[in-house]
Amino acid sequence: MLADIPMWTRIGDAIERTWTFDTYPEAIAFLVRVAFLAEGMNHHPDITNAWTRVKLSLTTHDAGGLTERDFKLATKIDAL
């Protein structure tokens, strides 16, 4: 399934992607959209934000690693 989301990278038991925005408010606006999307799916990424850079990491903690839920959320995030 990783081939379907080429901008994401597998790191151990997770998939990760980093975005860089022009401004801090743009980065935060993106995070807010991700938050609402994740809440609607009841599947929440680990988030790192440093000024205009946002890194998301997806894994299914209660399953002990990657599941279809991670790839579905990644696909929806890519569509934002």
C-alpha cells in the first residue's frame, strides 16, 4: 500500500511525511484540517511542528504497527 502514497516513507512501524509551508499560519491551518479529518476517522497522527514545517507519523498503536487505517488516513491527508 505504500506505493499508493509515494510521498510517505516507512520508518519502523509507522509511515511519515513532512510538509514545508511558506508561513507559520499556513502550517497551523493545515494541522487544523488534519485534526478534524483525523478526529472524524478516530485515528490520530503523531504531529511535530517546527515553525513552517509539519511532520506527521501514522501507526495503529493498539494493533502494534501499520494497518489499512494508516494508509486510508494518509491518502485523505494527501488530498487536503
